[in-house]
Amino acid sequence: MQIVGDDALTRSGIAGLLAGREDILVVGQLEPAAIDEAPALEADVVAWDVGPAVSQGWAIQLPRQDLPVLALLWDESQAEAALAAGARGALLRDVSADRLAAALSAAARGLVVLDDALEGMLPRTREVEEALPEQLTPREREVLGLLAEGLSNKAIASRLGISDHTAKFHVNAILGKLGAETRTEAIVHAVRLGLILL
């Protein structure tokens, strides 16, 4: 991953937060203005510290167009501008190291990642529903959310107070409606459609 931000201390702080992790390798730290002159680095995702200026109405542009970008926001008011600019995800800057690493990995795989506080920012409207051959029922949406938490059919049944057989029925219905062969594939499709957030 590459870290981009105006402030050198912040860039170093993000690198330090992720240091020593086997799942994340920091290959560069740059100011946004220096990206065009920088040598090409083998990064698969960008962590972008947006900085406070966006809250003051400054224009916003992605630091890179060729890689998925995860925006680290100073406050919730910056989310709309960052997502409109094309960021694949947005987290508030008080994120934990584990959450940041997971979000960067998800963004690198093309998934949309949003902080819980920003959940309402994604369009989950008629267009999303129309992308499905058959809409999910409210119960199937519940089950889908539990699938995204990694729960087994038995655990889903226990959480919802239904039988194991009914839980399995709902899971199979979700796989069919999302055109997925596995639970993981169903979750990936659901995230891309904006039906769930990771």
C-alpha cells in the first residue's frame, strides 16, 4: 500500500500504525502534489489522509486514479466529497490498526468500505434493487448481514430464533438471488451492490 497525505507526521503515524503486520506492506509515503513525479511503486491500494482543508470547502481530487483509494477523514462532513471524487471507502481517522488493515485489504479487492458512522452515504436505492433479478426479503437481508459477520447456519438460526433448516433455506435463497456459488461470493456481490457494508 501507499500512504498519501499533506502532513509528513500523519503519514509516518499511519505507517507506524501498520508496521510489523504481515498482511500490509507500506511501499511509499507521498504528498499528493508529488505523485505525478514519483516513481511507479508496486502498491495495490492507497491510504489517503484527506486533511482538514476539505471541511473548509476546498476542492477535492483523488491522489491517484490508477489504484483504489481508502480515504481517512477528519470528520463526517468530508465523506460525501471523498466518495464523489471516487474513493472506494472512507473511515474516520480514529480507526484502529486492525480495522484499517481490514479496510485496506477490502478496498484493494474492489470492495466498498465505510465507517459505521457513514453508513447512510452509499446509495442503496431502487437502482441497487433493480440490479437483482429477484429482490431479497427483509428476513434474507437479516441473514445476509449475519453471513457478513461470518456466522454459520447454526449460529444464524440461534441468533434469529429459527430452525437450522430454515436458516439453511434462507442462505440458499440468498446465494440464488445474488448468483453466487459460495457464501464468500455472496458477500462480495452484496458489498458491490451496496446491500451490506464491511
